[in-house]
Amino acid sequence: MKEGLNYCQVEAIEPIGEGTRVCVDFADLLDPEEGVLVGDSGHGYFLVLSENQPSATYPARPFRVNCGGVHHYLLREGEATNYLSELKPETSVSVLHGRNETTRPVPIGRIKMEKRPLLRVIARHRGQRISATLQSADSVRLYREAGGAVDLTSLKVGDSILFVADIPGRHLGQRVEEFIQEH
């Protein structure tokens, strides 16, 4: 992670149709302000929070993070990433607490993939596009600068959300120094 945690301003929220989304069910309970860092590309990752709070349509599932599109990078630990499609129950990933910015390794209990309607959240940081493809659901929550957690159905253009900036260029989840262009 080059710049650590920061906030970026949402500039678009676009429905993109149905796709496969991945839920990670952890083998431990997560705090309402804990989640994982995921994104469409190596430019950056949004903090997607646990389903620790009940919503209008879902009960609380304090062990789950609905991580979004199967193609996402998940920032596993340090600078290592995995595609969501590569995660296995026997691995641990870093869970980040949004408010106090601490991480802890938590083992994965299971991975659940299902077809769901998806939204793409697009933001900018220093001119660079940062995006994530997330399930269009009120149980999916991001960490907003003003007021903490916000569910995806209440997120608005102009909101500032927590993310980590990064630099694209990975091979098998490890940073490489070569020309790689991601959009």
C-alpha cells in the first residue's frame, strides 16, 4: 500500500447488470466497522464492511463480507492480493477496522458465490479512477467519511468513502515491475 488509508469522492454509481458476486464468511465475528479492501483494479481498493448490522431486507450476519464481483482484487496482507475467485476456506486474510485503522488476520470459513444485480461505484483520487463492482443491496456497506457506514443503496455521488490507493502491476498477487495497464 503506497499511501495508506484515505478518502475519495464518489463520482458515479452505475447499474451494470447481473453477475457473480462473492461473499466471504469468516470463522470469527467481525466488528461493525471491520471489513476487507476490494477493487476492480490495482489502482485502489474500497473498504467493504461486514454485514454486522441488520438491514431492511437482511438479518445481521456478523461473520460475512459481501465482497462484490468475482473478478475483484482483495488486498490480502501487506501488498499481496488475490482475486476473489482464488480464495479458499483454509486461508486467512487481513480484516481492516475503518475507524482505528488496525488490521488482524481472520481465517475464512467458506466462500459463497451467487448471481446478483451489480452496481459499479466509481471514485477519483488525484485524477486516478478507483472502482468496485458490488451487489446492489442494502446489506453491502462502505465506510463513509461523514457518519461511518453507509449501505450501497443509500450511497450518493459526492460521498467520500474510505479506500487504499495502490499501483497496478501484479503477477500471481505479488507486485511486479513491468508495464501493466488496467482500466
